[in-house]
Amino acid sequence: MTQLPIQQPAKFGAAIVGVEPRVRYQTVAGFGAAITDSSANVLYWLSDADRATVMNNLFDPATGAGISFLRQPIGASDFVADKDYSFDDVPAGQTDYSLSHFSIAHDEAKILPFAAAGEETQPGDPDRRQPVEPRRRG
């Protein structure tokens, strides 16, 4: 494949991307998604059979999409079924520097069981969950 010099973009026409399958620069370790509050809520209300089908379609490496990474929001993300939350919610104007109100109970109810179920479809794979910081409010 011929390397082309970088030039100004064409004024008209589609961009052309050349791929040379014999040249490799890096490998792909896997592909991922997130089980957010809203997606867990959808999965929660499915029948057991439909939920098993969805989980297989997402995570099974042989018969499904083979998702192998999960990015887990820490607290609410942009996709919340009900209202924003954190793992240490306190009334407006109050603080909890000692984290005495810290709890992951919200995620234990729906989100974490589905994340664990996704991992069960890929036995032997390392834990590839990646925490994601919550979005900034305001």
C-alpha cells in the first residue's frame, strides 16, 4: 500500500480510507459497553427467557456480540431510569465527608447482577470492568 502525504481535505467527494490487512499495528483486546441504570431497568422487566436471550446476544463470544469489557458508571450516568444518584446521597446543603451514608445498594438491586451475568458467559476471562466517573451536574 502506498503512503500518501497529508494534504488539505478535498472540497468535494467522500474520503477514501485504504486498509491493508497484512499490516498490523496493534491487536484488539475486546469490545465493550456499559450496563447503566436505564439499561439495567429495561433488562429487569424482561421475562427470564427474553433476558437470557438478550444477555447471550450481548456477551456470548461464540453466538453473540462477544462484549468483553464493561464500563460501569460510579453513581448516575447520563442514562438514568428515574433520578440522578450517587453512592453517598445526602440532602441538599449537607455534606458527608466521613462517608457514613455511603451505599451501593442502588446498583446492587439491578445493575451489578446483570454485569455479573455478562461475565458468566465468558469464563476464564479476566475481570474487565472499568469504572467511569459520574457526569458532572450543574
